[in-house]
Amino acid sequence: MNWRQKVLDFDNICDRGEGLKGLIFDIQKFAIHDGGGIRTLVFLKGCPLLCPWCSNPESLAGKPEITFVCNNCIGCGKCLEVCPIDAISQDASNGKGLIIDRDRCTLCGQCAKHCYAGAINIIGRYLSVPELMEILERDRKFYEQSNGGVTFSGGEPTAQPEFLKAALKETQRRGIHTAIETSSFVNWETYASILEHVDLVLTDIKHMDDAEHKRLTGVSNKVILDNLRNISKLGIPVKIRLPLIPGFNDSTRNLEATADFVEQLSHVQSLDILPYHRLGEMKWGQLGQGYSLAGVEALTLEGTEARIQLFRDRGLKVSIGG
Amino acid sequence: MSTQVKVDPAVATMGPTERVEKIKARFLATTPEICAERAKLITESYKETEGRPMSIRRAKALEKILLGMSVYIDDDELIVGNQCSMPRSAPIYPEFSCEWVEAELDRLAKRTADVFLISEDVKKTLREDVFPYWKGKTNHEIATALMKQEAIDAGNAVAYTVGNYYFNGVGHISANYGKVMSEGLNAIIAEAEAAKEKFDYADAHQMKSLHFLESTIIANKAVIAFANRFADEAERLAAAEKDAARKAELLEIARICRKVPAQPAETFREAVQAFWFVHLVIQIESNGHSISPMRFDQYCYPFYKASKDTMSDEQAQELLDLLWLKFNGLNKVRDENSTMAFAGYPMFMNIIVGGVDREGKDATNELSLMLLQCAANTKLYAPSLSIRIHEGTPDVLYLKATEVSRMGLGVPAYFNDRTIIPALLSRGLTLEDARDYGIIGCVEPQVGGKTEGWHDAAFFNMAKIVELTLNNGYDKRTDMQIGLKTGDITEMNSFDDVMAAYAKQMEYFVGLMCHSDNMVDLAHGENVPLPFLSSLVEDCIGRGKSLQEGGAIYNFSGPQGVGVANAGDALTAIKKLCFDEKVISLPELKEILDKDFEGAENIRQMLVNRAPKYGNDDDYADEIAVESANIYCREVNKYRNPRGGQFQPGLYPASANVPFGAVVGATPDGRKSGTPLADGVSPIGGADISGPTATVNSVAKLDHEVTSNGTLLNQKFHPNAVKGEEGLHNLINVTETYFKNGGFHVQYNVIDRNTLLKAQENPEDFRGLVVRVAGYSAFFTALDKSLQDDIISRTEQVF
């Protein structure tokens, strides 16, 4: 089992088959900023939040999705030929590129299968825990050498609680360090059962004001903040991550409130600031969707430093970039 | 950890002194030129010695050069000794080959890489006083006359090239520098005198040995006289010097040059000067490259310790930095084709630090760290700097090496004691000698002072063999049937048929390559023995034989396979797409390759994206790459050389992957005709899409012990991946994991793509930018554009 082979398999993508499977949209090796040492990052697909700055918009929907990368297209026209329901048409507006009718598309995978240049892809594959383990084991020697491990990210990993639990449990059983990267937007009972198999939690605080949080992400922050207080009691090490979005959550008031909250928690290893960047913008287009943050400038290092000085002033351990 | 010497990292934190900066600035402002002195002197000497034994003629020629060439001492210098009449200039070695010099004389200043200025006077001297004498007498012409026509044809089709030693000296040696420092050349002369007693002048064969011993005595005396010429020059300059401090420095230079290398060195500075004279003269005598100092931190350490009370660490660091600048002053002109394979004025002089000593204990000392600091202080491409890693490598050394790696100079290169020591044992070295190994040139291990390794015997074009296999042995480019008829592809019904044909072609061409090497080897023994160098390698004096005739204790010939990843991925694509999935037939594929994918871009994309690729920890592709390399290695292992040694394979390219790619048509890995091959054992640029851990896992599947002539893995990192304390550990962890799994060598480039693109656009602003080019570092702006492009396109590991 090899992730690259898996993503080149376009047959029966939507068929989960028998047994417990997780919907995964990417697996990245040599991740070095996500929980210590050299790690493998497993990205689970599907997220209950909708943050406009999301740099992995292909992670949001809880089902496989079709994407089109215009730059890769060599104009061979094979996709138009093989689509059984004529859901693909040429983009007449600029003469280059395709329009995919995503409402009618059945994700049969024929277009992607014949798109050798990799312009059309189907994002998301169902994997069983044993299949996943085969991939993770490949880099065991690196985890051991570097005190690294595996980090489950998303999307929102806790949105697939049964698969996540099983995968974490098996990873830990094999003696591999486990971490999750989560919004913590999940009911506590489920969360607690997941945390039994987690060595390190990386969790976001996106906004301290509930109304603002709702406006930005579509959900309340109440359950998130409660969960963080609960985790603090369990004694699991936590890294707090703060995506810093200019004009959205970078006001002094919000940052002060964040600092107040973090100071109350115990077992916090660090506060990682993730400065806004526009790398996700291109991906929204590939999914055929608009980008609501268009025009917001990426943060510079100086701009970031100026905003987070107040954390340093309070003696909080802050890092930039996670 | 078994650290023998507790090393304080503070010893190696001194930055460059003003003196070092001044000499470096002068170096950077100098464009290399051609110098005719050596060529003129050797031609005169050969005319004078016609009819005498060859070894004596060679010694007399060296004597004539050393006594007749210009010597000078530059401002600010403390370590003295020059190769040519002008700084950075290159001499001509007509006895090895000069047909190409004559043909390319007017192009040297105009070519695209490694430009050499040449004055009209120099051209006139070469045309009138040098070239006419050598017609028909060069080692290259004599070797050619010995070769089979089939071997010459295969060489012309670039199935392989033996060009390096065919046109040049062998180099690729490490002399016994430690012995020169501790005993002096007078001791070597005495040894040769004593050895004469063993041989019987009445025996015609033994008389040859007596001539050889006489030649070593002439040569060593000439080197002592050469050093004394620098003492004379220093005294002359001192007499005219008004500045009292400089005057004292010059008088000290004079004192030292009267003493070493004739007598044993007693101080650190004397040892460094003795080293430099010997290293310089080997270069002047031999016309090779990769003349490698190897374990300088070991054999120079007694002198560092002896001077510790009278010399500060700042002074020691400055002397080493000055030595570093001296290395950069050595130069060599190559023909335009070879320049493509060895671009960037490289001399491949490899210094290695750390590792274990002859008893197996950690050998790290203060000099190990200070030599790493030299690279940081000078930021120049020479010498090649390496480090040996073993289980007990202390953190202080590992971290220092990693800090230097992070600077983006491409040095040091990391070598794995855990693989290399057993590999050398399997080639017949004693345990003590295997533990004492160093690196020659790029990645070739041997024990210094005892080995004639012929490490760069040839480059073998593995991708060309795939092309020839698909064309039944016919080479389209030269329009010749150069290979065997191993079967038409329309008759190949399984992947095994294809592999069998590939193996047969491999067997045939490796045989021709080894034959060519051996003919060149024979010619060197008869025409261009090197008496001075031979006297510094065990056991030439004892055996009464030059290095070129088998005088060394260990003898090897090491030809390199180039394009493992291309051969492997091409065969993988055939297996996967033509036989497993049957999406395209082999004849259809061949037709598309013949047209260089014209009108079939979608098929090319299929070959690139739908077949597994070596370098992604995918066993399907990795197993075929490993097998295609093993076939090469098994064939090479079958042969022996005329010096009584064995052939041993390596897998590294220098920069031959670029010119080799230029003669290979489109290949089934989706590579277009004429584009570069992958370098070393690294994956194809852009095909390694699964990150560095997967690459390392793939490459570790090769048998790095059988490839005892060396393998080379390039890894390029974005500065982000290596920033901070954590970043240093990331590099160490990648190295350690690769090495625990049997890796041989790894080197890191830490630069970003944008920097390289900018440097390509505005070379003037980036004159000092050093990059690693597969086994050595070079000025990026000195490289040919195609090689610059190749470096840029190698996948960058961004996170």
C-alpha cells in the first residue's frame, strides 16, 4: 500500500466497501512543524466549520470531490470524450480550461482516470486502518530517530470519530507517538474517548468573542473553549494555534482576551501563531468556488511580530509558524 | 560516546581575519588564464632526454619545471607556493594530450563554462614550441592505438566515456602527507637510496626498478630545491620591505621554506607549509584532479598540539583559512566536452574530518571543527569538505557540520562509516586500513598513502543502454550498429524478455568499457609514470615500481554508472504500462519515443504520472531500479586491471548526467530527447514527490556496499526546513536514518529556487554564490546554463 498508488486508483472512489474506513484527502511525510520530530500528517476530509481563510478548502466536504488544476491541462480533450453524462464543457470565456457541472457529476472518475497530465483529480479516498498503518509504518525509522510520530489533521479529524479513534489506538499500540490537529469543535463525550489515544493536542483558538466566532466560522466557540478547559484538567500536553487573520481576529482586544484564556490553562506547551497567507486562494478556484478573502494581504513577519508582542510581554511561550 | 578528545566548540568560532578577506577579494577579482611555462619547459626537457629510460625522463622533466617556472609571493601571504606564473591560472600538460588544446585554443576564452583567458603570446608559444613536438607522442594517442575499434565506436556513441584519464593524468590520489610532515623528504630520499641495495643491476627487469628509484631521488631533490627558491624570493622581498611587520613575516617564510619539506616539521605552521609544497608539486607533476588531502585533522593534529602553547587558536584558524585560499588558487583546463561533465573549475580535493581512528575510536579533535569553520570563513568551492559519521560521532562535531550545511554552501558531504568500512573490507583492505579511509574526489573511499584507486575510471551511460535495448543495439545518433542484436521489441512478449536483453547489452558494453580503461591504464604505466607522487605512496619504493605500474599496496579501477533512476524508471514504465496494464504496446511506445513524443504529449504525461517512480518508497519502482543497478555492478565486478587490482563499481555522475542526457533519445520514463539524466542515485528531478523520507527510504534499497567506489545522494532543502535548533536536528535525523539503513553518502543544498533564478538573470550580483553540483561545490554563475537549469529543476523540499 502506497498513498501515491491509492490516489491513482480512480475506480469506485465513492464506494466505501466493507468495514471501518476513513475518508482521507492527503498524507504528507516529513512534516516537521506539526507536533515534534519528523512526522507523517494524515488529513481527514470533512469539517463542520467554514472559515473563509481555510487553506485546504478541499478538506471541507465530507465526501470525495472533483478538482480542476488549469495549469496542468494540456488540452487533449480526453475528459470531454469519456464523461458518460457530458458534465464537462470547455470554458468558452477564456478559451482555456474546463467547466465541470459539479451538481450533475457522479464522481465516476473516468475523466480523472484518463487525465494523464493530472489536471482533473478526485480528492478523497476511503482507507481502512490496516491500509493506513502500512503507509505510516514506512517512516517508522524516522519517527524513532527524531522522536516524531503521526499527526491526524483535517478537515476536522474528530468529524470521523470512529475511524479516528481506531486509527489513533492502533498507531499508539504500535508504539508511535500520536497527535491530533483539531478545532476542538466536537461534543465532549466523543472528544474524551478520542483523547484516550492521543499524546499531544494541537488545537485552534480562532476568536474569543462568541458572536464573532459564529460570524466567521459558522459555529459557536462555547463548546471549543469548554473543551480546552476540560483537556487542561486531563493533563494532556497542548499546543494552542492561533491563525492570525488581518481584520478578522487580530484586534488588540481579541488578542488580549486570547492571552487571558490561555493563561488559565495548564499543560500548554506553546502558543503557535499561524500568520495569514494566501496559498489557499488558488485551491478555492480549483474547486469551482470563490474566495471571500480576496484582497486581504498576507502578513509580513514584522506585522506578525507587532501583533503578538503582547503575548511575549505576558511571558507566554510563542512561536511563529507552528 | 567514545570521544577521545574533549573538544570545546569555542575553538572553531573565529571568523575570517582581514588578511584572509583581502586575499579572498583578490582571488574573486581574478579571471583564470592559460600559462605556457610548464608546457614549454617539459617540451624542452623531453627533447634533452630522448632515448633515456621513461622514469628518468619524467623526473628530469619535473626538475626542469620546478627549477625553471616563475615563483612569487603575494602580498599578505603566509603560506606560499604557486602553480603557475599568474594566480588562478592553469598550466598545459602536453604529454598527456594536446590535440584538443590546439583545436580549442581560440575558444577557451569564448566558451560557455569555465572560461580561460589566453594571450596571443601564450598561443604563439604553444603553437610554435609545444604542439609540433608532441604529434603522435601523447599518452592519449598511444592509448587509442591499443584499443579495439568496437570500444572506440561505443565511446563515440557515449555508451560510456573513459575520457578523464584518456586525456589527463589520473590524480585521484592521497599521498602520505603525514610522513612528509613528520619525517621530511630527506628521509624519503634515504629510503630510496637504501631500497636500491635490494635490486640486482644485472637483471634487466630489476634494472627498471633501479631507474625508478633513481627517478624518485631526482624528483624529491627537485622539490626541495623548489622550496628553497621560495626562501630566496622571501629574502629578496624582505630586503626591500619597508613595513617592519611584513618584513618579519617574510623572513619567517624564508626560514620555513629552507627547512620544510626537506626536514621534519616541528610547528603547526611548518607542517601546513610542508603539506602545501607537496600537494602543489603533485598537482604540477600529475595533471590529475581529485588529489585529496583526506584526513588532515588526523595527520596534522600532532603539530597543532605541539604548537598549542606558542600559537593562539585565532592564528591556527587563520593559517587554515589561508591554506583554504591556496587550494582555490589551483586550477586545471579541460576540453570543452569534459568541462560539461566537470563544470565550475573543480579540482575535487577532498578533505575529510571525524570518523574513527585505526583502533576504531572516535577521532574528532579541535582541527576537525576548525576545518569545518574554514568553509564558513572562506565560502569558496574548494576544497571539497567531508565528514565521516559513526555511532560515536560527538554532538559537538555533528552540530557544527550541520550548521555549516545550513549555510547553503553544499558542504560538508556526509559519509557513513557503518557502510563504508565493511565495503572496503570486502575489497581486501585490512581492518585498520579500512577504518582509516578518506574520500577521494566526490565520494570515492580509499585508504590514503597506500592506494592507486583509479576511481574515476569511466562514466557509464545506463540510460543509453535502455535506448540501445529498445533499438536492438542500433544507435540512431551515430547511425551505427554499436550494440549486440538482442532482439526486436516486436518479439518481446514479457517484461522478462526486455530485462534479459538489457542485461545482455549491459554485459557487452561494460566489457568494452573495462577493455578501454585497461588500455589507458597500460599507456599510463609506460608513458607517464609519476616519480614524485609514487615516492609518497606505499609500497612503490619497496617494490621498485611506479604507482602507474602497480607499486601501490591497493589497486582498483572504479567506473561509475550514471542514470540509475532513468534506467529504472524507464524499465518500470515498460513493465507497468506495456505488460501489467497493457495500456500501450511496446512497439507503439517505441514509435512515440522515436518521434520524441511529438503529437503524443498525453502519452508522455501517462509515462510520467501513471507509472511508479523511483524515489517515492514504492517497492514496484525501487526494485526495478535496484535490479538495473545490480546488473551493472555485477558486470563491473568481473574485471581486473593491469596493476593487479580489481574493478569496483560506483554510482555517481560528477555532472556527467547533463552531457550524457544530451546523447540519449526520448526514454520511457517520459524524459524528452537530449534532456539531462538524474544525478547520482538521486531520483529524477521532480519525480520525488513524496518528500525526503521516502527518497531516503528508496535510495537505501540500493546495495551501497557492493558499490564500493561510491554512491551519491543529493538532497535539497528550503531554508525553512532547517531553521533554528530544531532544523539542525531535522538534518541530523535524516542523515542518521539514511545511514542506519545502509546509506553511503548524502549532501544537502540549502538554497531557494528564487535565489537561483535571480542568479541566472543577474550573474554579476551573484558571483560568490556557491552550489553543490553532485559531489562538489562550484560557483553557480560559472556553470553552463543547461546545468544551472538542471540544478533549479531538482525538486525543492519545501514545507
